[in-house]
Amino acid sequence: MIIDAHAHLLPKDYPSDAPGCFPHMEAIEDSTSRLLVFGKTRFPAKDVFFEAERRIEAQDASGVDAEVVSPMPPLLRYDLPAGDGLALSRHVNEFAAELSSHAPDRLISLGMVPMEDPDAATAELAAIKEMGLAGVEIASNILGSSIGDEKFLPFFQEVERLGLSVFVHAMPAPMDRLPMSAMGTYVVGIEGMFAAASMILGGTAAACPDLRISFSHAAGGFAMMLPRANYFWGGSWNEEPKNLDRAVSPDDGPSPLEMARRFYYDSMVFDARTIRYLVDLLGADRLLVGSDFPAMLREEPAAKTLRSMDLPEAEWEDISWRNALRWLGREAVA
């Protein structure tokens, strides 16, 4: 069994009377695809983004049993006025719930909220739950603020209280130090690392111990930095007992590695050697299958690299489906 925990949806259409800042979909001549037009974005969207029957066909073709589908990241436009952002979120969420209704066991949808207004985002979580959505997708930064900023703590506390799940999608933010060509590669990795680290350093992970949160692409470079953070915290190599004579910034709380092992991470990192490192450092019980489908093509068959690694059966079952159900707060049964 395989659950793809990182896949995306796009609504087929948007209200004709929507504000001018809303996206819209244009027909493409002689094609079932549609063109998403949203600000400077021009994205040809295949019908599998918005047609439930096509999604199920694609799952069957690649050996996927279920998908966790979240809004396509360009929809996470936190620069919109708060009211417009809320209206857009509600439209996307209604579509996400309708998409899932066609096959609830195979299409598990996440919604979105206007994180530019933390109070409105927090208040909207009740509606997310009422609609039957499994949780929310958020971007790795909100108008330049880290998700671990204290102003977002009430949001995460409400997510935790309601038993919803969070998917953090790395969102490249243009910077002067790297060219635009690096946005989808190195900058995605930087963004993922910043987001996960901020949840530890900002205190949210400690304040919300039962928060079920997942990071796209294994939170980028986060796992490579954790041993160094652990050394600064405890003064030892290889997670050996603390040596406070060497510790640079000790504290009495859980170690950075202990905190990181509360999170989930999709294993779409493009290399079996990286996956092995993640299993060794974070644990097979922390990893999920991810594909970015249909924005990116899946491996054929799905999770081909994971299948090739000769993982022990228990680790394979954790990564391929059990962890996804744990992240979603659903009972993992045989």
C-alpha cells in the first residue's frame, strides 16, 4: 500500500464575480488542460489537477492507493488583502472538499487559510474541520516571517486542539545571493530548513507537543544542520551524553534532534543515499512518500527509489503508508 502525502490540486474555475486579484482559469484550445493565470503566473494545468476520475486513473497507473492533495503552492498568496485571501481560501477549500467527496478513501484533501491575517487564519480552522478536510497547507514563510514566529503560535495551538494536520510547503523567496535559476533547487532547500528550524527555535514545537506537522522535501537542508545544532545544545558528537563544558548554547529542554523527531517529512529528495541518512538520523517512522504530482511526474512506479532500497518490511510499511495515517491522525491498521 502506498499513500502519496505530497500531491496537489487546482480548482477548475473561479467565480465570475471574484475580485480582480483572484486567479482565473482559461481554456486551452484543443486540450483538456486549462491555463492558470494568477498575477505573473501562467501555468498550464492538466485535467488531473481538478478531475477526480482522472486522478484515480493516474493513481492506478502508478501504483498509488491514496493521495493527500493540497492546494498548488502559487495559490498561497499571502500578499492579498486579508478579506480577499479569506475568500480565495474558502473557494479553494470548497473545491478540495468536493474533490475528496468523489473517493474519500483515495483523495484526502487539505485546505488553506489566509496566514497574512493570523487571527482570520485561526478562526477559519473550525470551518476546515467542519468541511471534513484533514488539515491545512501553509507556505514556509509568510511575507518574510518564519512560521515559528510567536504571532503564529495561537494558530498552531488551535490546529493542535482541533486535531488537524499541517503540511508546510517550501516556498522560494527571491534573494540577492542566488540567481533566480536557484529558486526551485537550493532556495527550496533553504526555505524548508528555515521553516523547520523556526518551529524549534521559536518555541512552537515545545508549546505544541501533539502538533502533527509535515515538511515538503524533507525540510531541505534541515537534517544536515541538526547534528551541529545538537552539538551547540549539548556539547557532544553522535548524540552521546551531554558535555556541558563544550556546549555553546545549552538549555534544559529537549534536544534539537528530539524536537525534529516530532515532525514528519516527505521523502521526495531524489536520492536513495539521502533517504538512508534521513532514516538513520530521524527514523523510518518520520518519513512519508511524496511526489509533487501532477506538478512533477511521479517515479514509475510510484516510490520506485524507496522500493529499491530493500528496507525492512516494518520500515517500508511505515514510510509507504502507516506514517501518513499517523500524520493525518487516523488509526493505522493492517
